[in-house]
Amino acid sequence: MFQFNASQAPRWYLTSHLRRRAAERGITEDEVMLMGVLADPEVTYEQETFGPNRQVCQRGRLGVVVDRSTGAVITVVFRSGQAWLAQLSKPAT
């Protein structure tokens, strides 16, 4: 398992998939980029189920899946079941 180091990664960019999922979940791009999820994660681990070079970075209420080889920030998720349930109970817009 490799250690996460934001300075070793290529320049991060948000995929269209992430932008779509973030909007659906009421998560702003600033939360993903500026809240330290990438720059200073609390937890990181490899997750290659959906492709090589994938890693999960978590901080605060969010987690992101990144491709370390390309710099793609693939998707954003909530870290807790409570946050998921709260999101599900919101009326659709």
C-alpha cells in the first residue's frame, strides 16, 4: 500500500461524473477542493475494485475517489450513513 502525498500526485481535476454527483448531493466543488479532502485527508486507502491506481481520500463529512496516475477526482461520497439518509429524505429538485 502506498502512502498518500498530494504533492506527488498530478494536478487534480474534477470529472464530469463528480460534478454531476456533487450537484445531486448538494456538495459544492469548493468543499471537495478546499476543505482539505485532497490536500490533507484524514484517511486514505487503496480501492482498485473499479480500476487501477484508485485511492479513497476522506476528511470531514466527505470522501473522494481519485485516480493517482491521471489526477482525476472521480466521485464524491458522504462518509456517514446519517449523511446519506439525510440526503435521501430531501425533496427532489
